[in-house]
Amino acid sequence: MSLEHPLEKYIRKGMLPHTFCAGCGDGMIAQSFLRAVDELGLDFKRMAFLSGIGCSGWIPSPLFDADTLHTPHGRAIAYATGIKLFKPELKVVVFVGDGDALGIGGNHLIHAARRNVGMLVVCVNNMTYGMTGGQAGPTTPRGMATVTTPYGNLERGFDSCELVRAAGADYVARWTTFHMRQLTNSFKKALMKKGFAFIEVVSQCPTHLMRPMGFKRPSEMLLWLRDNSIPIERASRLPKEGLEGKIIIGEYIDSDKPELSEAYAELIQRVGAR
Ligand SMILES: Cc1ncc(C[n+]2csc(CCOP(=O)(O)OP(=O)(O)O)c2C)c(N)n1
């Protein structure tokens, strides 16, 4: 009997045990993603993985035994755009933190969605700048205590899914680390999309947010994610005031608009034929 985990074949040799903090959601997201790849039977060697600087950047790099590129903070989507246009046959997947995707890298995100570049962006929203010590960021909920907002965050968090949908993405969804089965199914759908796909996963950061949130165990953070989530269908029937501080989960859009690298290839053929 083999004792190897069925997903271990996707992990680069010598990379286990991984370096995530105990109770972090990053390992759960990695597993959910690899399960989707496995269930779809995708060729891992025909995929390119990119990440920025941040805890979530460690999900593909160095963990995944595939082509990975660890880019400067906030720039992974720009590198991914270059890869997709140069090698459109590759499935391009980007793992970024909420600070990376919506803070420093916000413009790259908006414009990649507007151009509908064929890639999947997985935004791990742990509600904080994890790697640098738990500062408040663009998705930190209002009122949440962090090291830079000890009396509670005064700002409203970004709604990344609304933003990316409005910018023009083909597929947008939000789940939490409590919703692993839905997340895997969503990964499967997003991986088969031609255009720009974006999945936000709201996750727990036990190292920096567990105590400020008043919890003793990471599992309590998972229950908090469960209790604060509302399916998008139900949210659409509720008054806006009732949704303050809630995590609206589900699919925001599922469409098939023209994808940039395909349009680019057609242009090259058309101009080349002249
Ligand atoms: C250009 C640049 N600015 C700032 C930093 C410092 N920095 C490294 S990681 C990070 C924040 C990471 O937060 P997030 O993107 O939310 O990812 P997480 O670590 O929470 O997964 C910052 C600000 C950097 N490395 N490069």
C-alpha cells in the first residue's frame, strides 16, 4: 500500500513540511487547488504559476513542482500577462495576497480584467499584510484591530469581486477557507475559462489576527468565516445595511468574452497575411 498522499506528486521534492504557520489557510487553499487540477486531469507541466511577495506567494513557489515565477510584490499579474501573450497555450495561474492584488498591484489587476487576459488570479484575502507583520490593508474589515489600527480600522475594505467584475473579467467568485468543496469546484470552472478568472478566498491568519479577533484557536476563525458568510443569491434579497461586515460568497459572473491572447494571435495573422 502506498503511503503517498494523492496530491504529493504535485509537490516539489524536499518542500514538505511546508513553511506556512500552524493553522494558516494557505495550505488548505493549495490543497483545494491541487485537487481541482487532479480532478480535471490537467497537465501540470503545461501550466505556469506566478506569485508576488507575501505569505500566499509561497503557495506555488517553491511548493508546486511546475514552472513557477516568484515576482516582486504587486507585479505578478503584469508578468503573467507577458507569459500569456508569449505562450498562449499555457494555463497561467497567479497566487497573490490581498495587499498585493488590491494595494500595490491594484492597477495591474483592474487592467488585466479589463483586457480579459486568459489567466486565473487567486487572491488569498487574509484581511491583512501577513508577511510584514499584520498591518491593516485594503481588505481589512472596518473596526478590526491590527498592529497599525490598534483601536479598530476606520476604513472600509475593498470589494475585490465587484471591482473585478465591473472591470470586465469573465469569471469572478468568492469563497472562504470554510467552503472547501465549493472552492475546489470553482477552481475547476475557473481553470477551464478562456478569459480572465478571479477567485477571492477569504482566509484566516492565526499568527496576526487570531488574538486581536478574540480567538484562541484557528478553528474558531473558520467558524467566524462560516458565520459571517452569506450566499450571493440571499444577499441580493437583503437590504444593503444588513450586509455591512458580511462576506458575500458565490459566483459574481460567469461569461465568455473575447480573450486578449486570442485576439492578438488573430491580429498577427491578419497583418502578416497583408
Ligand atoms: C515593492 C515592495 N513594497 C513593499 C514590500 C514589502 N512587503 C512584502 S510582503 C508585503 C505584504 C504582503 O501582504 P499580502 O500581499 O496581503 O500577502 P500575505 O503576506 O498577507 O499573504 C509587503 C508590503 C515589498 N516586498 N516590495
